[in-house]
Amino acid sequence: MQDKIILGIDPGTNIMGYGIIHIQGKKMSLVTLGVIKLNKLTNHADKLLRIQKKVDALIQEYKPDEMAIEAPFFGKNVQSMLKLGRAQGVAIGAALNRNLPFEEYSPRKIKQAITGNGNASKEQVASMLMNLLNFKEEPEYMDSTDGLAVAVCHHFQKGVGEHNKSKSGSWKAFIANNPDRKKN
């Protein structure tokens, strides 16, 4: 019988959302969800340190077996994307430091897994999660349900995200399958 705890993270530099689920056999239940508020910190390094410490504390307290994190999406603002990537990297670093395996999923993949629609709104995702996990009160911050959605997506995808994809999609496989495209 499957028995595991999954930590889901929605990285952010102002508010980082998280959700933790427990899988027991075919039953999925909510352990907790919440946010890490970073908007009062003005120094980016201080925000990164807070993320590292809080994610580490979540790992110590809830002892998840796996972590799933939302992959950064490509936006118009390069500086925002860099900061978001650093926030994601620090959260991943906290997992690696505790030997916690992680996987990442695109925002579209997460929405698709939860609602069946890759373009779903945050409200649609939250509503579906409330039904799936049987909780009544919508959280104050959608970032928390976004973090929860990452954990649920990871469970639905059976742990196959961006890092765990088949090696057939690698450059090495491409070159092996297309020797005429290789330049010497």
C-alpha cells in the first residue's frame, strides 16, 4: 500500500505558497497549506534566506517523502523571472540539503492535472482542490492553493515531471536518432 507525504511549493518572491498532502493507498488527504510572506523584506538576499529556512522547517516538521515545485514560466520581465528562479532554486536547495527528491511541473501542466484545463484560473484550481480534498474555506491567499495544486499534480502525474521525463527527449538521443544533422 502506498503511503507518502508530498510537499508542493509555488515559488514567489513576495508570497510563496505551499501545500502538503498525505497519500494512503488510494486516499489523498490534506495535511496543511499556507504561505510564506516575504513582502515586508526589501533585500532580495533576506527573502532567499527566509525561503530556505521556512522550506527547511516545513521539511523537518512534516517529513515529506517527495517535493514538487512549480517551474518558472517565461514572462516579459527578465528581472522578475531571475528573482523567481532564485526563489525556486533556494527551495530546491533546501530539499536537496535534506536528501528530499524533487520534481518540477509547468504552470500549465499543474492546471491541466487539477482541472483538465491548462488555462484555468487560480479560482478554478482552488475550487477543484476544495472538492478533491474536502475543505470548505477558501484560503486568504491563492498562493497556498497554488502550492497545494503542485503537490496534487505530482501525485496525479505519478512523480513524472520536467526532471523525470524519458531520456528519449535528450540531446544525446536526438543526435543518435539524427546522425545526418550532426556537424563535425
